[in-house]
Amino acid sequence: MRKIHKKIIKHILAKPAPKRIPRTDERAKDVDCNVLYIRTKDESWSMLINSCNEMRLKGKKWEKGNTQDHTSIAFEELDDPNVYLDIIHFYEIYDFRYTSLRSYFLNVIVPINRLKIFLHKFGLFISNRKQLVRSERMYILQLILEKSLDNSNYKAHAVQLMTELHTQAWVYHPDKDRQIAYNKLLLKSLEGTGDLEAVTSGYKITGKALETLSKFELEVKQHKQSLTQARAITFLTLVLVVVGCVQAYIASGNS
């Protein structure tokens, strides 16, 4: 096995994960640790690595229903095509998973994953400076309809709508509780009109929603037509005013 590979493994093992890893609150800010498993593609055995020397990897092994708390394997066994690495890097609130030393090196030691985290936090900073946009009733109803067409068992609920409307970024938004409360009221309102029905752990769309959406689409179409007509009338009126002014100017010149 190459020396560089051994050095990367030693780097991984130099930051062992504690038994309990904080994933929330202020404690997660100090998290920077790794878990290293060796697994087999045929699932014949797996091993949690906790230390190594120049020749062997040491740890806990599971094989054919048996557990060996203290065992070791030679580095050369990692060259077996049936064997692969399962590396989990816990950094702050983020979990990164890699299946090769190369990907771990590029993402952690280089480190690309910290750049990803920075971009993610920057995106959250930008999104948190904006208020969460409260979608209108018909947009929500249309969204529920589309989800229900894809999955007949789909159920809408306030928290799930947050992810579907705002992606996972809503979790860190300071206005999230107000928006969830708004979603609850909105779903309750759609139940009151008969477009949704309350079921266990959520709401399901009803046949009436199709009628409601059809009427809404017709109203939108009529509204757009009215706007187009209004713009045309305004334009024609402006043209007539301009023509009238020109005619009046010509008439005053001739007189």
C-alpha cells in the first residue's frame, strides 16, 4: 500500500469520534472528527478501525454474526477489490461521507468541503436577510395537487411544506416559526373550503380542488386579458391625445 494512503488513514484516525457527537446547538461548533469503517461489497464482514501501526489496522470486527472486539488486519487487505472504505467526517453540524481515501483527501485535507460549508452559510446569510415569501392559497393547492399526482399517498402538513417551498434553508431562518404557523392556518383554511380533507398526520387533496383550480386558472386568464385590453385602450387613448394635440397645433398655425 502506498505511503501516502497510510498517512491519510493516520490523519483520519488522529481525530477519533467520541461516543456521542453533538449535532445541534453551540456544542456542534467544535465538532471535527472521523469514523473509519472497512466494509466488503458482499457484506461478509465489516470492521470499525480505531488505530493502526505501520503494518496493521486495528479495531472491532463483525463477521458472520460474530464480533471480535480487538482484532487487526494488514494494510494489504485494503487492495482486495471486494473491500472498500466507509469514512464519515463530522464537522460542526455537517456530516460528510466518503468511500475512498482520494475523495477524503480532496474534500477534507485540501479542503473542498469547508468551501462548500462557507458557500452554504453564505447562502443562508443572504436568505435570512429576506423574509420568507408567503405563497398564496392557490399556489399551495397546485403544489399539493402535483405532489398527489406523483404519489397517491401524499399528505401535506405545515413543516413539510416549508421544505418544498423554501428548501432546507428554512431550518435556519429566524422567521420559520411564524411561517409554519401561517402554513397551518392556510391548510386549515383549504380544509374549510373543501379543497383538502384532514387525515392522520396531514391533509389530502379532494376532487373539489380540481374545480377550484380550474376556476382560478380561468380567473387568471380573464384578468390577464383584462390587463391586456386595458393597456391597449390606454395606448390608443394616448395615441388619440397625441394626434389631437398635433391637429390642434396645425390648426392654430393655419389660423
